Amino acid sequence: MKDLVNARRTVISEGPFDTACFHVQQAAEKYLKDLLAYVEELIPKTHDIEELQRLDYAVPSRYDLEFWPDRETATEGLHLAEQVREFVLAIVSKEALP
């Protein structure tokens, strides 16, 4: 997924780390929405991961002028998004097996 690629690239750079946080939020959101679609649930029209899974970096990074995450915060977000990815793929893979 392009969002995880962009987040990884930004985390190892000099920043800006709010960009990495935005991409990890987008990645987690998309994986959770993919899971909802896979299990044929309605997908809420929201970008609020708290509603999806209590994780949200996009709102502060996009709207809070005082939110300037450091590399550590962005790295933590990246690890969480990767865990969401692994969780979703494990469910989809397990369910897809005969």
C-alpha cells in the first residue's frame, strides 16, 4: 500500500513527521475499511479511526497547528499501522482458505 511506503520513507528521512503520521492513519483506515468490506459490513463515511479502531493521527496532523510529531511518534504510528495490516491480512487469508 502506497501509504505505508510513504510513511516508511518519511520516517527514515528528516521529516516532516506529520506527513508520516498522516500516511499511517490513512493506511490503518484503509485496512480497517477493507476488513469491513470483506465481512460485508457497512463502511462508515468517516476518516476517524477512533470510530474504526480508536487510532487517529490524521485529525491532529491536519488540523492542529501545534501538533508537530517527532520521529519517535511517527515510528510508533508506523508500527501500529503495520500491526493493523497484519491483523487484517491474517483474517482475510484465514477466511479465504478452503
